[in-house]
Amino acid sequence: MRQMVVCQQPEKKEEKKTKMAAIVKGPAVEDVNVTFEDQQKINKFARNTSRMTELKSEIEAKKKSLQNLEDASDDLMMLDDDCVLIPYEIGDVFISHSREETQVMLESARETLEREIGGLEDQVSAIQKVLGDLKVQLYAKFGNNINLEADES
């Protein structure tokens, strides 16, 4: 009787293997011919994706600088003494200015950063539009044979 049990167990395993093999098998990956134009589109997609990542990093850095300027402006308003000279960094040097001059310089720097951030965000929007168009074209030709989604790692 024990021999019978031993014989039955491998048969069940073989059945499972067969079923799993049938499940794993799917339609064969279809061969798609990649033309020079297709390769150019793929390269353009990669370049634009890289550029967009760089722009987003630059935007984050500028937003941090903008927040620092706003914090400095808030701290400047809390000063009681108008006679104190406030050091303001210009390049690698600190130059002392009056409270009003420093406030004007902070406001000017803030406006400049806001314009730069706006310009960078416009560039990101334009790149996203180009990437969207390229995705449509490439997925239409290659279907599931190409992955154009960003890795979230």
C-alpha cells in the first residue's frame, strides 16, 4: 500500500508541472522590424526623458532657494533695529546693506527665481507633450514589445 501512495504522489506533481507549463506558455513574441526612423524616435524619447528629469531636479533646487529667500525676508521683517547692517551674499562675498536695501534685493531675487521656475516648468510641459506624442507612435507600432514607462526605483 505504501508503494501505491509513493507512486501516486509523483503523478500529482507531474500533473501540476504540466498544468503550470501550460499556464506559463503564452503567445510567442511577435518580431517587429525596427527602422532607422523608429530608432530615432526611441532615441529622442530617451533624450527627452533624461532632459525632463534634469529639469525637474533643477526646479526643485530653485524652489528650495525660493523658500530660503522667503524665509530670509520673513526674518528680516522681524528685526526691530533699522540701524543694523545686514550681510547679503553676492557671489562669494557678503556685502552689508541697510534693512530696506536688503529687502529690495531679496524681492528682486525672489521675482527672478519665480520667472526661472516658470520657464523651466514650461519646458517640462513642452517635453511632456513631445513624450506623449512619441509614446502614441511607438506603442502603435511596437505594442507590448516596448516599455516606455519610467522605472519607479
